[in-house]
Amino acid sequence: MRAVTDRSALPIGLGTGSSGAGCDADEIRNNAAMSNPVRTFSEREFYLEEFHGRTIGIAWPAEEPPEQEPLASVIDELVQNESQVVLLSPLEPMLALAGGGPPVDLDEENAGPRLWRKLRENGSAGMRIAADRFEADCERAVLMLRFSKLVWIQSTPPVERSEGSGRISVVDLAHLEPLLAPEPPASGAAVAASAGPALRVAPGRRGLLETIRRMIEGGVSAVNVCAARDLALELFTYTGAGIFFTRNRYAEVRRLAIDDYDPAHDLIARGEADGFLVPRGPEARDSILANGVGVFIEGQYLAGVGALLPYEQDGAMEVASLFALTRYIGEGAGGHIVRFAVDVARQQGLRYVFGCTTSDRVKTFFESHGFRSVGPDEVPKRKWVDYDPERRARLHCLRLDL
């Protein structure tokens, strides 16, 4: 996936379960809190482009019932996309779905090159993994083959919250290591990593988590775990449906490069369509992209976007169109962008940074970063040229003097 350094995008640093509301400056929303069906926009195309020419591994253990769908359709779509798919499983019906003739056995001589030849001919292939050594042999195969992505089919999440509810979207090594300490806490106890939720290992899933940790430590960038029915949702949508295990949550904020415009444009369109960002015409959208910044997780994943709109004659900068992926809950993408904006404004010698929103939650967010409520006359007058009077009447204007 190409979009952020830490796959958990949350409404502007608000907590799980909060949602954005239409706003100019920064509206982040938590898709998980929405009852609307997932809107894909060009999400599928985005991920297919990301997977183009790459090899995706899918691990299907014997304990998971064989299901033709959605595996068959996902394999077909990826192969048509000129991606390659390797199915790791002891289940003959599932290996047959991978195609490419008889599956390759992990322990046979030159297993990697044999698999490669099948992939060149067919686009997909199976690798037979012994059921009684599935986790260990999958680990061996994955570290040998180094897939671009590994999806592990598992009906129940291997990590649970110790309190509260809601899906866990992302687990990094900082949160995984305490769970797998040599002397784990008493049965049922939870481990809380710094700046993260209290988590616990799901019953019977310690071995899987240890396997995932070793794969990531061995060089695999990330492992997705999801139920079979959610395979397409996990692979092709921003929201996802399972847990994304990754090395760390290092978040980098930088100006958008031209190659970032596609995913950034899709995020902004998503926010507008769902009512969390004010709709903009092509010219205004171009201005957002030209002045855009993104939060990138591990240098790959775009977790959130925003724009730093200059008002140089007024000595001001506006933080606008701030929006983050639901999947990256807890990363605080909005906070990263606001802090970046403040640093840039200070470097440029500006007098203040401001934002405008119709959301009480986003207003509170800005206030938590030192902004104060002001009247419309305390932000640049050019902001209100051709602005909708009805919307202006509902806006909160917030300002941070530098």
C-alpha cells in the first residue's frame, strides 16, 4: 500500500469513534463510526496500481474452511492487473484455485525458481505448506520469497482490546513486543504500550503473533491479517477490514510530490463526497494539491493530507482540507500536519496560522493545539471572497498567533 507510514488514520487526532463534519480547514473523519457503506471512489484503482507488477502472498491455514470466494475473484483481478499471487496452504481445493498446475512444495529443490516460472506463465501459483508446521513453514517461505505483501487468512483477530470495543486497525512492533515478552502477564491481563491502547493476545494466537513478529523483523514490511470474507475489502479499500502489522509508526510530514497527487486527490474527493470537506471546483482543488502536505507512514503509506494555503500579504497561513484515512486510527495525522504548518509559518516569518470549520470536534482539536476562537474579521478578508454566506455563518474560525 502506498499511502502512509502508519496505517491508522483517524479524525485529526481525535479519539476512536469520533467523526468529522464538513469543514474548510480540517475535517477528519472516522469511517468506522459511519453507517454508510464504504465508498471506494478510485480506491480499488489506487491499490491495483500499487500492486502492479508485484507479488502478493496469501496464507490460508488448514483451520480456515476452504472458500472459493472471494479468493478466486481476488486472484483473477490481481492477475489481470499483472500482479502475481502465491497461495500458501495445505488445502488442495484452495491450491487448485491458484492455478498454474501442481503446487510447488516448499522443501523441493529450487522451490523459489520453480514458483517463479509458474508465476511468469500463469500469474498465480500455489505453494503447498504442511498443515502441522504451517506457521513455521510459512515464515520460512515468506522470508525466502520476500513478497511485496502477505495477507494471512484468520477468521478471528489475533489481538484484542483489553477494554472497550472497536476494531484494532494497526499493531506495530512497539505494541507487539510487550505482548510477546518471555514472561507474559497473568492470563487475561493486558499490556499497554506507550501512547497506545491496552491490548492482549487472543486465545490460541500467540504462535501466529510470534511468527508475524519474526517475519517483520526479518525484513517483511508488513503483514495483513483478515477473515476470508474480507479479503477484497482488506486489499482494495482505505478502510480495510483486518489488522495491519508493521514495523513502526514513524510518521513523516512532507510536501506532496506529483506522484502523491493521485492518492491525495482521492482522499480529498472522499472527504467532500461524505460531507466532511467543503466541495471545491477543479481550480480550487488544484490549489489544495499545489499547496498540499501529507503524513506518510514508513515512507510508503499516505495516512492523511492537508493544505497550507498562503496569505502572504496578511502574514497568515490557513490549514485547509485536512483529512485522514480511517485505517490509521491513533496516529494523530491531523496533529502532525498542524505542527508542520506552525513550523513552516514560523520559518517564513508569518504572523499567524488559522483554520475554519463547522465541526465542534475539530474546533476542540484546534484549541488543543493552542488555537483560539476568533471572529471572521480576524482572518484574511480574501478568505471570504465568493464564500457561501450561509456556510460562513456556521463556521468556527480559529487562530494561532506566532
